[in-house]
Amino acid sequence: MANLDGGGLYGSLELLILKILSRSGPIHGLAIAQQIASSTDYLFQIEEGSLYPALHRLQGKGYVEWEWLISDKQRRAKFHTLSPKGRKAYLKGLNGWIRNTVAIMKVLELNWQEME
């Protein structure tokens, strides 16, 4: 079960990875982690021990494809892209996440005005 501290990433990492891949071309793992961190004002800093297993799960599901390319630092690196199947999974996951978030906000009796 997820921690109820309000700041957990539990269960959302794969969705965040798919989002990053949906808006980029081929990208290596470190850059995915950096984009997640910068997009969340560094609230979520993904460690390799979480990122790479999630990428492998997504590859196993056919959502992510990869190829070896040369990075900016002139090193060979695995670059990831979103597959068509992954794009569909991302949109489905996003819709589910939004529905769940709205439902939780209703139970907590929150609205956007209260949060400001």
C-alpha cells in the first residue's frame, strides 16, 4: 500500500516515464530521470534502482522501444522511445489517473480554491 504522506510516487512512475517519452524523441534513462525531476521542481528524484526496472517493465509490455545511440558525452547509451502501444497505454493511464484523483478529491472534500 502507498504511503499516505501526500508526496509519494507509488504507482505513478510508469505513467511519468510514458509522459516524458510522449513529448520527446529518443531519450536515455538519465535524461528521463532529469526531466521528471525538473518537471516536479525536484520533488520527485528518481534513482536508477527505480527507473531502470520500470523501463524494463514498460519494454516487456511493448510500451517502450529502445536502440543503442551515442549520447551528448560521446558514449554509447540505450535510448528509449514510446511505441504506438505505449501511446495508447499512456492515454488510458492518464485518464484513469485523472478519474482517481478527482474521486479522491471528492472524498477529501477538496477543491482547487482550497488548495491555493
